Amino acid sequence: MSVFNAPSRRQIDIGLAFLRVVVGAIFVAHGGQKLFVFGFDGVAGAFGQMGIPMAGIIGPFVALVEFFGGLALVTGLLTRIASLGLLSTMVVAILKVHLPNGFFAPTGIEFPLSLLGSTAMIALTGAGSLSLDGIIARRVSKKTVQPKRVELRKAA
């Protein structure tokens, strides 16, 4: 294997699966913390203190998007839709919370920016074949009827 050769389809699928599982696990952990440790009221209160508008609605919504979107990434189900939802939460987190704190962690944009880049990658590429999306796509493509090829004969 040369470092200059294009990756095989199999290598791409393995890389996408690895990225999905790692990023998904991070979002499941953060969403789970919001849901099961802080609760909807705690998340709404924290979002309100950060100046997020409609914190009582947005806070719980973000907790659910992070938790279930993370699960969707781990399993590879509805991956592009989940990635877009998670990507949106990172854009808002960067602009409303982390940007004033500079680049570096723990309070800067460094970590949410890496999650933004990862979810953008997954939204653009999809889940790959090692996912529930891939399994569904293969089953659907097998069930679709291929049109018969019609040959036109030349009149003699």
C-alpha cells in the first residue's frame, strides 16, 4: 500500500464506520448527560444563562438531537439527516457559546469545530456500506425492477 494511492472502497467504508462510531459516541455521551444528568429543566436553565433564545424549547431539543443523532451515527441509520441536525447544533454552539472564548479547549471553538467538521464529512459522504443505511440501500437496489432492454429492428 502506497501513501499516494487512492483508497479502496473498502478502506473508505472502514474509515467512515470508524468516524461515525467515534463521533456518534461523543454525541450520545453529551446528549445523555443533558437528558439523564441535568434533565430538561437543567439544560433549559443552562441554555438560558448562555443567552440562547427560547431556552426551554431549544435546550431539550438539542439534548434529544445529540442523543438520538449520536445513536443514528453509531448505527448508520438516517445518517445524513442526523449529521445535518448535529452539524446545526455545533454551528450554534460555536457562534453563541464558544467563539468569544477563542480557539483552544476547554472553552474555545477547538472541540465543537472538530465535531462540526466530522459531521459535515458524514453528511456529505453518507454512512458507507458498513451501516444500516448501506444494508437498506443494497436491499432496495435488489428489489428494484430493471427495465427490459428493447431492441429496435431494422425494417427489411
